[in-house]
Amino acid sequence: MAHNINYNEQTGKHSFFSVKQKAWHGLGQIISDYPTSAEALQYAGLDFGVEKRPLFTYDTENFAGDPDTDIIIPEIAVPDFFATVRTDTEQPLGVVGKDYEVVQNVDAFSFFDSIVGGKDGILYETAGALGKNGERIFITAKLPDYIKVGRNDCIEKYLFLTTSHDGTESITIAFTPIRVVIKRRFAQPYQQHQNTPYRQRDRQAETGA
């Protein structure tokens, strides 16, 4: 079972944190106290910026050149398409259209804060980045109420936020009884609530222009 959690080679850490309970994969940072959203951003290794940069490709001469002996320079601009790039690692996250607007991780978390932050009993419990370069991020907040099943069984409820930097997804917020710690568990609540989540469509979510 692949966890798909991003590994940051600069820091030597996986981009994930969890409060008290270790995830099955044993990766990321385990902390003892519930953090603020700003602290969660740091613990999960999500305190990086994203920039939208122009795309270039090679002309015939450069494309046919020998990289061992020639200076290869991409000189042809690709119109209406851009690359999203992490500013800390200089890794590309995706290709997007000219109308795409970057939502920084700190702004996504602040938006989540405006919905759940500061309310009694709301606890940030996991956060992380998925993908080879960390193109998809998430955070989950534990809610104070329970779902009671039968006489004695209580299921905890969570609210999770996710967004991506590759143009495939806008900000999405949904309820789930599942604690998000890996890619598969991330997909489960998303699929279960795909008809009911809140989506912030203030930017282009497709790669087209």
C-alpha cells in the first residue's frame, strides 16, 4: 500500500505530522500537543511558497544538442501555459493555464482557520503533502462531537481541507469520520463526500488556458 507522502530531500523529512497517534506507515513528525494552523504548517513541512513561472522549450538545434558537450538553452516560450514551482526546492509541481491563480499553503490554512479555528473543541490533528514534489496538501481538524453507533460505539468526526498546486483541484472542504493519514484514506472521505463538500472556485482548477 503506497502512502504517497512527499519526502523533502533538503530537510530529510517526510511532509506529514500527526498528534500523539503514529500513522501505520510510521513516517513524519509525531507531536504531543495539538498545534495551531501556523504550527501545523511547519510540522508538516508545508511552509513553502509556490510561484507561477513561464514555460520554455527547445528549438531544433538545442533539442538535438549533446548535453555533455553543448550548452542547451530552452529559448521558445510556450504561450498561455506556466509551471508552478516550489520556491524552497525549485521543484515543478504542475503545468497550468494563464488564468490560474496560486493559492499559497499559508492562505489555504488561514482560510480553514476562518471556518474552524478558535472554536471550542476544534483540534488540528494531521496535515501533510502528497505527491513526488508535494503538489497536493491537506489538513484535518478533529471535531468535538461524535457519531453514536448502537449503544456504546462512538465514531469521531473530522473536517478536512485539501488543495493542489498542479491545477487539478480547487480548495475543497468536507466532513469525514476518517482520520486522514495516507493517500488511500485521503481518497475515501473525498469519494464519500464528493457530492457535498465545499469548494472554493476563486481560481482556475484546470490546466487549460
